[in-house]
Amino acid sequence: MSFSSTGDRFAAFRHSSYTRFFFAKFLLSFSQQILSVAVGWQMYDQTRSAIYLGLIGLVQFLPSLLLILITGSVADRYNRRAIASICSLVSALCTLALLIMTVTGTFSPIPVFIVLLVFGIERAFAAPAVQSLAPNLVPEKDLSNAIAWNSSSWQLAAITGPVLGGLLYGVGATTAYTVSVIFAVLGAILLFMIPKPAQHSAGEAKSWDMILGGFRFIKADKVVLGAISLDLFAVLLGGATALMPIYARDILTLGPWGLGLLRSAPGVGAIVMALFLAAYPMKHRAGFYMFMGVGLFGIATIVFGVSTHTWTSIAALAIMGAADMISVYVRESLIALWTPDELRGRVNAVNMVFVGASNELGEFRAGTMAHTFGAVPAVVIGGLGTLAVSVIWAMSFRQLRQIDTLDAPMRSASPA
């Protein structure tokens, strides 16, 4: 965990608005993790098709891509807290729809994909608003502390959510969806309880220049562009989340609890890495270690792909999470600290499309490849692709590779 400029580990929580935001985000992330495990297992249980597992990610990603010119501008022009609150209620309604389908026996691919499409639209608007809201809730001196806690909140949900989701699904799909709905509603209530924060609204007239501001900022800053695109292609190629139901059921012969264990393993690795970096922060060669982390992510992906032993697979996934945590923290810190507040929504909208492409589109890539070649070749080929990306990006983005400390570029970089 990162300290604030005052050296207070819990500096962000001295502000009541941020405390509500933190627990709201945790509950919503927890809800999404439970939902993800339940939908993936239930879909594969009914269809036995890898292509359907890939489509789960694709239908949630497409809205972020198609609405990118709208969602970021909305987050910059309107009340981010209100946008996040309304979106969280929509998320609860989508989960409720899946619960009703399960109870009535109408759970099938087409209606599920329709619900997930609505869920994707909600996330497209929520993501830039939520990511841009935290800097409005704490003073600048506590912002780095808030960023560290935000990352840990998501990782904690990523660890415990899938395990609980698997256990709840073992009791029954309706139980898993019910708990997911409750957490989403509680998160929405906490967001509504946050007083309207100060926000520097985009004062520009509505124009293409204003709408494309996020693209211009990222394109102009080669370090930010390199960090975002590196994470995009590394996870796009190396992601194996969509295929975990296949590994849990057919390769490792585990039940729903085992799927939860597999889904949680990367989060465990990420938390361990976050704690290690808090105790032993990178003082030099940060760019070099970032690329080494991406390379390690690729190697661990290959090991997971070929493993037929449960604990070897879990260890490989934990290493993947630890390696990925390095680039995630660097990327989020750059965006939060370098971006002017009036641009944060648009920049985060672009970033969320990159993140969505790496995760949801990566799931589609994995699902389609597994449908064509089999699950194991799909994961191994993806891991080899990630290794290639780490080498190509290290050669192409010299400024990112040569970053020494994480603080120095943040003070000296210019968005121009």
C-alpha cells in the first residue's frame, strides 16, 4: 500500500466520502465477481461450448467500444457520483434478471447475452465515472494513497469473490445470483450517500475536439500510451479467464468451488505483489521491471495452459496475477496523476476500452481459439504471444523502458 505525502497509510479514509466510495466499489466488484463465476459455469454447464464462454466477454466489451466517444464526455460534463449510482442500480437489475431466468428455467444463451449486453452498456458509462470520481473525493496530497487502496479493493474482491461465488453456486445458482443482487444494491446505496463532490467540468463546447480530448492526451504522451497498450495486448493474448470453466470441469476435474479457486488465484498473487511493493518499493529501473513482469505473465500463462495438476495451475495463476499487478499500478497511477481533472473522464473512457479489450475481448479470443484448436493450445499460444509483445514493446517504447523511478516521470512529463 502506498503512503500519502503525509506518511499516513490510511490518509484516504480520513475523508468520509472516500470511505463510502471504497466500500461501495468493493461491494460492486464483489457482486460482479460472483456473477462472473455463476454465469460462466452455468453457460458451460448447459452448452459445453467454448465459443459461448468467449461470447460472454465479447457482448460485455462491445458497448465500451461503440460508446467510447459518449461515455467519457458524459463523465466529464455531468455528476460522476450520480452516474455511478444509477449504473450500479442497473447492474443490480441485470443480475436480478439472470436470477429470474434461473428460477423460471428460462436461462439460455440468447436472453442471457441480451442481459449481458445491457450490463456492458452500464459498465461503459460506469467505468470512466467511477475511475474519475476518486480524485474528486480526496485532496491531491492523499491521491496516491487513494489509488493504492482502490487497486487493493478490486484485488481483494477478485480473491474472495470467485471463491464465494463458487461455493454459493455449489449450493445453487439462485443463491449465487441472490447474493450478487444484494451486494449490488448495497453498493448503490453507499454511492447515493456520497455528497456531490467538487468537479472541474469540461468547459469546452461540444465538438469533436472536446470529444476526442482523451485520445489526443494519450497519443501525445508516449509513456502513457506505451503502458496502456502494453497491458492491452499482453492480457488480450495471455488471458485465460474465459476457459477456466473448461479447466475446472474437464482438465482438472474440479467442481464449482474449484472454478472459484482458479478465478481467485490471480488476485492472491496481485495482493501479495502489492504488499511486497509497499514494503520494498521500486526505487530504480521501474520500466525494466514492468517489462519483466509482462514476460513473467506470459511464461506463467504457458505453465497454466499445460498443467494437469491443481496446485501447479493455481500457482501459475497466482504468478500471473503478481506479474500483472506491476503494470496495473503503474498505468493507473499515470492516468490519475498526470491527467487534468477536466479530462479524466475521457482519458479513463479510452483506458477502459483498452482494459475491456484486454479482458472481455481477450476472453472472446480465448473462447474462439479453444473452439477451433482446443483449450490447451489456445492458452499456450496466448502465452507465447504475450512474451512476443513484451519484447516488441520494449523495443518500440524506449521512454517507457527507460523509466527509472515511478515518481520522476510523473513530475516531469507533459501532456503536450
